[in-house]
Amino acid sequence: MPAKLIRSYYNMTPRQQGGVVTIGNFDGVHLGHQQLLARTTEEAAARHVPSVAVTFEPHAFEYFSGQNVTIPRLTRLREKYCALAECGVENILILRFNHQLAELSAPDFVSRIIAGSLRPCHVIVGDDFHFGRGRQGDFALLESMGRERGFSVETVPTFTVGGERVSSTRVRSALAAGDHALVRALLGRPYSMLGRVRRGDQRGRQFGFPTANIYLHRKLTPVRGVYCVFMHGIAATPLPGVANVGVRPSVDGTRTLLEVHLLDFNQDIYGRYVEVEFCEKLREEVRFSSLDLLKTQIAQDVAAARNYFKQRGVI
């Protein structure tokens, strides 16, 4: 059964209350998050109560930055929901991060949201968990208020890879550096994006390399450039391809777009909801002085992607 998506703490039902709760931004749902979620579902099963993951939308840094966002999100809401659900959590509560929530004091956050609406028997958080206005709340406050309000609290230690803490920031840095081996080590899976295939301007088809166009609906993207990719959701097995993520400066584009050319594939997939898995970065996005130069580079990118997948026995 898919996880239940709850869009406000006002919508918590008695069936969803009284469970084991974990709280966080969960951007990327990396291995540290997965450890926290595994402990939550394990404890909920042992107590025969619901498991609940509480997260925020938008991300706090997006709210505070407004239109001047400088940090890209790893996962949009739907991507985060899917990743959380795959971890086995039964209920996913979305708290709207707005002025009211940002100004809520730490004690009020516990009283109104955790104790008042979630009514948990147990809360599990990371060892760096802070909450409330100005991040004033910490584990000690949560534990103290939990004793008063009838729920216990535990913390899960930091998860490390290569001797360093796993964090969303570290995943972003690895993506920016094109280090997809490290990305897979931090996430426990390749990085991917979800989206629906839309009609584009058909320019790739004119060049002889038709593309599936996916609008990213993001203020910033953590990946940019040309990549070897797999597309999931079209065939029984993932389809190999080459993708460009960017604004397409050579054709005066302004909107960030994910364009995927699938190798040895020519079917109508408009409207399909797909997952694009990023395997390896080939190069940065650059502006070419002519369309002929762009076409030549695309052919080279396709050849490089074909060689990448051929070496791995995919094609």
C-alpha cells in the first residue's frame, strides 16, 4: 500500500496519530535519512503503531531566500514523496513552511504540532536536529517536553561514508563536481529526476537527434550539463540515452530544461511520466557560435554515450 500523503497537521486522523514520528527536510533522502527512516519503521512495527515522516514544503532555505535562492533542491515534493515511500514509511505529513511556521517557537512547535496534532508515542530524530524559530529547539528540549507530554525521544547517530558525514550539502557538492560514484555512495542509488515528457520546439529532431523534453519546475537544478542517462518508465528495462540539462544558450533558451535523446529509440512518448537516472557527466553546457557546431557536438555526445553504455554491456 502506498504511503498516505497528509498535507497539513490539521488533517491528521486518529488512525494516523499515536505512532512513531521522525522529522526532517529529507532533501535527497540520502543514506543518513534512510537510516533514520529505517529505525522509525522498525520501532513502529515493534509497537504496532503507525509510522509518520514529517517534512516541510518549501524547503526552509527556499522560504528565507525568496527569489534569491542559491542552493538547489535535490528533490521536488513528488520525488521526495516517492523516495520516502520506498523507505517503507506509512504516512508522510507535509508542513507548509510559511511565515506562521517560521515564527513558531520551539516549545510551541512541540505543543501545537507534535504533541497536539501528531500525539506520538515515540519521536526519532537525527543527532543534529533543531527546530522552531531561529532553530532554537534541540534534542534536550524535545526530550524534556516529551516527558511532560507522554512521548519518548531518541536520536540516531550521524551516518558516514568515507569517514565524512553524509548530508544533502555533500550530495549537492558531489553532483556539482560530476562525481557520480560518490553520489551513488551517499544516496545508496543513482541520482534521478522525475517529470512528464512535453512537446518541445522539435529542434533536436531537425538535427537528427529527437529529444524527450522534461520541464524541471525548479528554481535551481543541482545538475547541469551533458550526461549519460537511463530513462525509466517507458519500457520493461531502462532505456539508455544522452541528456542535456540547462537553458540551451546556443538557441537563446531561457528556461531550464532536461532534454533526453534515447539511443536506438523512436516512439511517441509525449505525456509519459518518467524517471531520468544520471549515470556519468560528459561535459558542461556551452554556447556554440553556430548551429552547425552545435549539431557536430551533439553527434559527438551521442557517440560518447553510446561508447559508455557499450563498455558496460547495455547496448
